Amino acid sequence: MHVPDGGEGRADCRLVHGPIDTAALAGLVADPRAGANVLFVGTTRAVTDGVVTVGLEYEAHEGLALTTLGDLRDEALGRFGLCRCAVVHRLGPVLPGEASVAIAVSAPHRREAFAAAEWLLERVKAVVPVWKCDEAADGGRRWIHPGDMRGGGAR
């Protein structure tokens, strides 16, 4: 996955319909000013709260989701003094063990890099218009909306 840089220090935000190339994402945020590079990969769990999950399905308001991801990236760059930052969210079906979301950041120091990655994930889960459908082994389906996913789910 070649991901163009969005400008000095910006990196990129993407929605993809297929596997997330985490190595390419980590490479995207590499920067000689950085002393820390953090890659967070959120994967689909096979069991959540005792319920077997056969897969997830993600849908999004793609234009708004990309704009919101870009705004979060820009805020994280300033808030945490990052060198670079990138966020990729998968859409469509995602099986257990596969990546649903990946966040890569680089910063001069590790504390800021870890804090930024965690902050970004929580904000993505809370405000980005991506909806998740949890498909259980018993055939049940449950849609989860942004803001409902804090502390739970693969996203």
C-alpha cells in the first residue's frame, strides 16, 4: 500500500476495503526527528463478553469519516507534538484475528507517542462515523454506533 504524505508532518488517513498493510503504515510515519514510533493495531476478537463472534462488518459515511479522521490527526499532531501520524480503518467484512483499525505515530519521545496513539483510538471510536455490526455464531447481528464503542469491541 503506497500512501502519499498529506504534507510535512501530516502523513495520512485512509478507509480501506481489505487488509491493512501495517508495515507500510509504520513506514509512513518514520521520521529522523522521532525517537519513538508506535503502531497500534486493533484486531477483531473471536469472543466478546462471552459471545462468539464470527465476524464484523464495518460501514461508514466515507466522506465525513475521512474528514473527521483528518481533523483528529491534525489535532493529535499539535496536542502531542508528533512528527507524523496516520490512521487507517477497514470497512466491509473483518474476520476474527484480522485488523480493523491501525494507528501509527512518531514523536520525539515515547510518552507522547503512546499517549497520542491511545487518544486517537478513543476519539476514533467516539466520533468517526463508522458503524460496526457484530455477527455472532448463533446468527445474531448487533449494530454498534460511534460513541457506543468505548472500552469494547475491536475498534
